Amino acid sequence: MDEPQASPHPPRLPPPPPPPRVQAWLVAWVALSIRRERFVLWSCVGLTLVLGAFAATHLGVNMDNKTTLLAEDLPFQERARVFESHFPLLNDALLIVVDGESGEAAREGARRLAEALAARPEIARSVFVADADPFFEKHALLYRSVEDLEAFSDQLVRFQPVLGELSRRPDLATLTDLIRRSLGAASEPPPGELAPLLDRFGDATVAVYSERPVSVSWEDLLLRESSLRPGLMSTLIVDPVLDFDALLPAGRPIAAIREVARAEGLDASAGLRVRITGYPALNDEEMRGLVLDVGVAGLFSFGMVLCVLSWAFRSGRMVTAAAVTLVVGLVWTAAFAAAAVGRLNVVSIAFAVLFIGLGVDFAIHLG
């Protein structure tokens, strides 16, 4: 007869039993817990409260993602440090954009906001109005092309009679007389170019009787058809005071900036709008979404675990014991993290969701 062939897969042996001393200790511990159940229960409650207080007061976060998540010797990190050494103002800067009905209104709003923020050193270390620097206000035309300057010069020549007369007598009577003469004669500027001027002054005259008068922007009128026409926004570069020990490092500066803007009247009623961007603002928005996602995911996973335990155990007492044990384990783990690590980053915050799924395994085995 043919001999039976050996199986290619040897039989799986059971795990070796624990050493007698460890086994005896575990048996004694379980017996003690059963015999002194009230003592064990209240001791666990007291220890959980102490560890929870320790975790709440000692467990912090470090949201400086640029230095904690990625190695500092990476090529792009080195290039970023070189860039920051040349432009330190742009390092973790908030960019505040003030939109207005005219470039002059936007710059005036930005100037008021900059002055108010400069008086709050606990919010901003420095404030810089990018398009209101004295150097560029004086020498900005040097950075334009020859074609742009020629077109601008021709437009100034056409408006020269109006500008010259108003520079000598800057009053409403002079402006009215110039408009009357321009409409009644073929003078400079021609009547076609007066249409925007007349429309704007008409709106301003009617708006005098409203709550918010309309301002007339000579800059907009003179540069309407020119490539030199300024934009309807002004930009501030703010070096904020960030708190990387908080979950939202830029939360306090952003809230304070919006509060200052409201106090200065930079809102829709004044024809202005304040927007905030930059790396800290984008990181703040991402962190708010992450915290919401982690919270929703944690509650959802916890609820799903309870549903599975209810279907498996068919015992309310067992499900309650497993849920309470899961919460206690989460508190103890947070206390251990506070003692061993001290601060969590944006990645380790998400581990709470994983703990809910993994920490319930022992309760399932015992159940």
C-alpha cells in the first residue's frame, strides 16, 4: 500500500499556556475583582476622574504643521527657510483684502484698519499696507511700460484744463462752471468723456439726501480707460500672534481682526468688504473642518459599535459595561499620552476614532 503523504501544512498548535506564576496572578486578580467588586468599581471611577483631570490640564496640541509633520532637512523645507529669511514678513502672514466701490475708498479703509491693528500688539506684531507704501506711491510710474505712460500722458493732457482750473479754485462753483462751459462749447474734454463724470456727480447729488452719500473718485474718472486704473481693493500683510498650543492657532487673531473691522465701520453699509486669507487662515479653516469630521466620525463609530454589540450580546448590561469600559480606556489613554508625549499633532488627533474600534475588542472577548 502507498504510504499516506504528509500534509504540506502542519497542524496549527495551540498557544502555549502562560507561565504558572502569571496565570496564578491573573486568576487572583480576577477573583479579587469579583470578590471586591464595589471597591474595584469605585477605585476605577476615582482613578478615571483623576486621570481625566490630568489629561485635560496637561495634554496639549502642536499645530505647527510645517515643523512637526515633515522633516526639516527636506529640500522644499530648506528652500522655504531661505525664502523666509529674505521675506520674513510673509512667514505665517495673514493677507487682508479690503474691497471698496473705488480704489480710494478701499485704500482709506485699509489704512484705518491698519492703524487700528497696529494699536493691538497682542493680535499683530506688524501691519503693512502693500499698496500704500510711500515709495510706490511716489515712484509707481517707473514700473510701467512706455506705452502705458504715453497713454496716461495723453489722457492727462485732455483733462488738463479741468485739472488746472480746479487746482486754482477747488470749489463746487468752479466745477459747475467747467461742466457748463464744456457742454456748451467744443472744449476739452469733449462732451462724450464728460458722461461718466456727469453720471457720477448725479449719483452723488441724489445720495446726499440718503444715509450713505456716494463719494466721487477722481482717480477712477481720470484713469477709467487707462491701463493704470487702480483696482477696487487694497491688501494688508499682517504678522499675527499665533498660538500653536491651541487647536486653532490663528483663531484668536482672525476673530479679533473681524471685530476691529466691524468697530471701524468696514462693512457693507460703508460699501466695503473685508476678506482674510493666507496660510494661517487656510490652516484655520482646514482645522475647523478636521475637528468637525473627527467629532462626527468618532460619534458615528461609537454608535455603530454600540449597535453591533447590542445585536451580538442581546444584553443591555453587557453593552453598557462595554461602552463604559471604552470611555474609561479612552480617558486613560489620553492621560498616558499627556504623560508620555505631552502634545498631539494634527495626525494623532484622529487616533481617537481608531481607539473606539480597537479598544472594544477585549470587551467582546469577555462578553
